[in-house]
Amino acid sequence: MRNFIIGFLFILTGFCSYSQEVNFGISLGTSLSNQTLQSENSPYTAGVTWNTIGGLPYRVDSYVGYNGGLMLELFFDLSSTDVDEKIKKSKIGIKSGINYSSQGVTVEDVNMTRFENNLIYLQIPILLDYKIKKFNFFFGPQIHLLQDFTTVETRSSILSSNATSQSPDFKFAKKYFNENDPNFVFGLGYEIYDGLSVQVKSLRSLKNITKLEGEVWKNKSFELTLNYVLNSLL
């Protein structure tokens, strides 16, 4: 991971030397995340209400987390002396940075035992960003590097009607998750005040995040953040 980050910073340094505008800032916000869980050859169909692990149905609910970190924006001015005023206010660039994100899912098995899973990721976005006046639109890949995993188990005193016929014994643990989770990201933002903006974005896993054979798990989340460009203080 260290070599990846060093290489990534080296590439960004090269882009900085060619950009007309470089913005450094901080971001802080919240996230609403979920996961799709699907066992191969399962008699159940994964959906909004029921997903499967080991062929057994699990109910999934959204997880509210947080995200925050440092952002870097590199813009290339599209204006010239012979274009109209609207084009002069347009910029295209690269949005990147390093963020920490808490995301996960709440899972309930047929015995009404709930597992609140929290995955802490280090996020490194490499997004194409288009800005016109106070609005900006962005999309592209984002690398997620798993830093930590915790789960809180809550057992119900009331067993479900299926408890006698199905007895899930699976336990969630960090060892079952892949360290890398590449995502596709798209979103939009609006500048509220000079240097202060709000952004909303959608994130989706591009590959399986679990090491368990016969299982396909993927992250999906929405993030809402406030961003402040520190250049505004200079």
C-alpha cells in the first residue's frame, strides 16, 4: 500500500506542474451505505429486503457512517480570449485526495440476531471534474483500502418461526474481506460560499469484496460532504 500511495503522489505532482489552478482543502460528512450479499446457486434472490449467505436468507438494512479527509483539485482553464463569457467560467480538472470512510451494513439472520458491520476504508479518488460557475460534476474510479473491521452482535430473545429449521452459524470477521475495493463514483457539487461547497456522490463496488468461496458481496453507498478550500484563507 505504501508503494501505491508514493506512486500516486508522484503522478499527482506531475499533474500539478501543468494545472492552472490547484486547490487544497478538507472535507467532512456522512454516508448511508449498504451491501448486496448473494450466494451462488442460492434458491433466494438478492434484493432490497432479503440477501443470502451460505444459501440462507439474511435481512439487510442501511448503515449510517461518516467520512472525512483531505482533498486536492487540479483545474485546467478552458477559456480563451475569443469565447463567450459562459465558457470562460468553465474548468475541467482532476479531483483527488485521501479520505477515511466508515461504511457497512446491518444484517439480521433468520433467528433475528442482528450484526452491525462497520468497515473503515482509506479512500483515494481519481475523478474527472467539470466545473461551470458554481456547479461541478465529477465521475471516475476510487480505490478503497480496508483499514479496520468491527461487528456488533445483538441476539434477540424471541426466535423466528424459521429458527428450528435453519440455524446459521456464520460469524463476520475482517479475514473474510478483501483489502482492496475499487469503486466507481459519480456526483455533483454546489459552491455555497467562496471556498465552501456541498457535494453528494454515489459509490459502487466494481468487484467482489469477500474472500468466501461461493459468495458475492458488494458495497454501495451515498456520501454527503461539506468541503472547504483552504486556499480561501490565504
